[in-house]
Amino acid sequence: MSSVSPIGLPHRTAARGIREAFSDFAAASPSRFAILVFALLVLVWTTLLSLPVSSADGTRTPLADALFTAVSVVCVTGLATVDMASHWSGFGEVVIYIGVQIGGIGVLTLASTLGLIISRHLGLRAKLIAAGDTNPLRAHRGPVAEGQAVRLGDVGELLVTIAISLVVIEALATIVLFPTMLAHGFTVAEAARDSVYYSAMAFTNTGFTPNGNGLLPFSHDYLFLTTIAVTVMLGAIGFPVIYALARVIRHPGQRRRLISLHVKLTVVTYLLLFVLGAGLYLPLEYDNPETFGHDGAGDTVFQAFFLSAMARSGGFATIDPAQLHGSSRLVTDMLMFIGGGSASTGGGIKVTTLAVLFLAAVAEAKGVESMEAFRRRIPGDVLRVAVSVVLWGATVVAAATVSVLAITGDSLDHVLFDVISAFATCGLSAGLTQGAPHAAVYVLAATMFVGRLGSITLAAALAQSQHRRLYAHPEERPIVG
């Protein structure tokens, strides 16, 4: 007859209690859980990048530079205060590579995906946690009224799609980039390392480059630049869109049912902005000798479309953004602020937010009560969220711009450019970031952190648990406009 020893039971009970409390906290408030995990990741990556083994010269990286790089990596921004091609050792580059992969797919998504792989089962709590990444409206306690781009029952399949798309898209990009880099004189080892690095930085919309000249050696290599642009756009369009398109490929006869309003709005708005951005850069920059002025007609058109794609969230550049005309920098500011699709590796206020605001303006101009698109009606609570996202985003950008202006004394257009790039996790820079005072570096790091998490996530985390009101105040309409 065997007996069970009571030794260790209190420890197991305490550990089980801690796990359950942690799980309850994560499921009850995915927004606060996301902030906590992102902050912990930044702390870990700051520590790793501060180690002497992470720098090429074997010295300890200053705290401000290590922290800024860690935030830029985890938030897949691409801004840097050091030369990314020469400052870090092989170990540091591996740390950066792993960090952008985690940051690109989202902390909540990664945690749920690992749980699905290990346990081969995704419980309700895990689905709720993962849903906080796929839809910001789920990042708070309470019901979500609108139809979901990805329903709760499909979250497990979405996580699998995210993992597969990450591997497949980056692998395909690597296969195309590798021989192209060999043709440019890179050794086999350099081409292998850099092609893997470039593919990861493109899909995650980070924009770091492993070689000192950046994209300059490839500035007229259309195959290389097209591969980078397509990979960036696939990452920026959003995992719910990739998931829907993957389902359409598997079930072509159910295309009408599988393609939701969210997918249609995202794809149409994203492509319209892509074309509009290029259409604005062409007349604004065609005669600028520092950017497109020395190119032929075909090169100018291609470079305009490439810049339009990168300005959304990609962060790669074949030209120096500081050399753009002021009007072109303002266009870039607007494109960066809008960013990519929801639940993507891109940042900004998201293209669907802009689409909803535009539809609301159209409905108001027509004198109709509801917003409609593609024969679907959009409820008013989605508009409230869109307005909140824009207002929170504009507030963050304004506060950061004023702070950095006061610290650096630099010109407004350069400061605004880098601040919006930080908020939208884009990575393009007008030259302010490198060499900025430590106080400005910390402000920009905080801006990246807020921008990646999203204003709705922060608002939901700061808000108290929702309570249902049993009364309503009298209605009165203020004058607007």
C-alpha cells in the first residue's frame, strides 16, 4: 500500500494559486496583461542589450541606448540611437531578431500560440486573451456589440494561421533576397544572414538594416525592393485579413461569407492610401535632386510607390527623409499617423479607423443616421472607438512633440516627423533620434511604447471595471461646428 507524502503540497498549492490568479488577471483584463508583459519584455531586452557581450566592442551599452533599442525592437519601430549595423555583436543581433518576432505578432498572440502548441487545446481564457490582440474592442471587460472580424470560436485557427504566415512569408522573402544579395557581391555567409534579417525586419515592419549602407546598394534593384515592399505590406495589412484570405483560398466557393466588412474596408482603404501616397510624392519630389530628381520617369514612379509603402509602417528608405521637401514630409507624417491594418505588425491609428471616420462624414453629408459600407450597417459604438483612437493618438503626438521641442530646440517639422514615426512605430527618421539628448530619447521611447500598445488598450487598462448605470441624465445638445 502506497502513501502520498504531504511534503511539498503547500508549495504546489501556492504555485497553483499563483497560476490561477495570473490566469484570471490575464483573461479579465487583456489590456492590462498586455501592458504588463510588454513592460517586462522591454525590461528583459534592455538588460540583454546592456550586457557587454551584446556590443561589438565588448563594452556595456549606455542605459538610454539599450532601453531605446529594446523598446524599438519589442514595439517593432525601427528607430535607433546607435548604428544598428556596427554597434551590436552577433549575440546582440540574435537578441534583436528574436525581439522583433515577438513584438511583431503581439505578446498576447504569442502566449496563446505557445499554449496551443504545448497543450493542443485552447481554452476560453486563452481565447479571450488572444482576442485582445485581434480586436481592441475585446481588450476590456464586458460584451462586444459589433460583429467580429474574427469570432471567438475561430481564434485557435487564427493563431495557427499567424504562426504559419510568419514562417512562410519570411521564408519566401529570404529565398528571393538571398540570390539577389549574392549578385550584389555579398559572400554566401553575409547573404544568408542578411536575407534572413531583412525578411524578418520587413514582415514585422521594423525597418532595421544589417549593413551600414542600408538599402543604398539596392536602391535601383527592383526585385529586391519589390520583395521588401510586398513583405512589408503583407505584415501591415493585418493577421485577420491574412486569415480571411487563407480561408478563401481553402474554400473558394464561400468567398462572400468568409470576407467580412473589416477585410473589405482594410484592403480597399490600404490600397487607396498606397496609390494616393505615391500620387502625391510624384509631383512633390520629381524635381528634387536630393531624392527623385536625378531618376528617370520609370525610376521616379517606382520610388514614389516604394516610399508610399514604407511611410505606412515599413521604415525602410532608399533616400534620406530629411532631404524630402517640407510638403512631402507632411504627407509622410499623415501616412505614418494612419499606419497599417488592425492586429498587424504595423502601427498608427489603423486604416479601418480612418475608413469609419470617412463613412461617418459621408453619412452626415447625406443626412442619414447610420454609416454603411458594402451593404452593411456599422453601429455607432464603432464610431466612438474610432474617434477615441484618433483623439488619444493626436494627444500623445502633441504632448511628445512639445516635450521633445522643449528639450532639443530642433525645428518643428523634424521633431514632428520623428515623433509621429515613433508613435506609429514606422522607423523613418529625419535625423533627430541619433544624437538626441537622453531626456528626448526617453520621451520617444515612451511614445513608441504607447503607440505599439494602442490608445484603446491603454484607455481600457486605465479605466475601472465597467458598471451598468441604472439611470440616465437629461439629454441636451451642445452646438458643434
